[in-house]
Amino acid sequence: MALLAAGLALPLDAHVEILPPSVPADAFFNISVVAYHGCDEHATTRITLRIPESVGIVRPKVKPGWRIETRTIEYAEPFEVFGTTYAEGVSEITWSGGSIPAEQMDDFTLSGYFRGQDQETARFHVEQECAGVEEPLTFAPSVRLRGQPTATAATSQVVPAADREPAAAAAAAPPYALALSGIAVLISLVALAAAFRR
């Protein structure tokens, strides 16, 4: 698991946690809902995450073997990021259709944008459902926001065609180079034939 490889300690008594526990305020993020084990001896078969309204532009990561369903809401206060206004967004994500053995762990990843100030807390709500168990286990993990400058948009620079042509011309062999190469081959063949005649 990526979380194990990162050297993060696993709490022995925790069922579900959100990692990392703190993220930059007013910036994009990646977090994971971590299910450390099942319900006693029962496998985890469904995870539902309810998202606070301070978290927007949410996108769950594809998880092989699991279905993803989302619900959306209209925000009480639309917000703007990099010139785009968002009036609605994902309020709930459900992963289902897979199975995590009771004695094993797994994580469910999503990205989004945290709106808030330094030291504010964003509280989530998680339901963990297990095979053969009627009532889901519920948790309320939180993520603390830490201050940093507003994130900047990632950009891809397109090189104008006029700037690309000189480089392309330099890389391409000029036409006369091919002609000289052919003449050199012909001269070599003539010299070789003359040598055999002797």
C-alpha cells in the first residue's frame, strides 16, 4: 500500500481515518479515506463519504473493482477558482461492489479544493458497511487547514508554429546532403570495380 510505503503509522484501534490530517487552506488537495480493517470478522463492502460544503471541485479517483456513485448539491454561496464560478458540487461519494477482507486495509482517494482559513477544520462523515452486518459503522474524521498562498493554476505552454519551424528545419537534413551522399556511394562503387579489374 502507498500509505505503508510512506511510513505512516497505522492506529491499532481505528476503523476509518482520512489522510493526510492537514492540507493547505484555499488550495487543491488529494486525500484518502483509509479503512484499516473490517467489522470484526466481516469484510468491508461499501464506503460512503459525506463532504462538507467548504470542499468543492471534488473528483473521486477510479478504483478497480469498485463502483463509484456521487450526489451533488447547490452551494449556499457559489465560489470562484481561477476565473470559474462553481454553484454546485459533489456532496457525497459511495464506493461499492468491491470487498476488503476484514484483516486487510485499503484506501479510497479523491481530489478537490478546500475553501477556508488557516487552522479551520473541515469535518467529514464516513459510513463503513460490511458483509453480513445490518448497521453501518459511522465516523466523523476531520482535516485541519493550514495557511499557504493561494494555489496557482497549472499551465501547458503551446509553442507557436513559427517558433517550431526553425528547430524542425535544423533537425531535417537539407536536400543537397542526400545528393552528396549518393555521389559518395557511386564513387566508392567505381573505385571498387576498378580495383577488381587490376
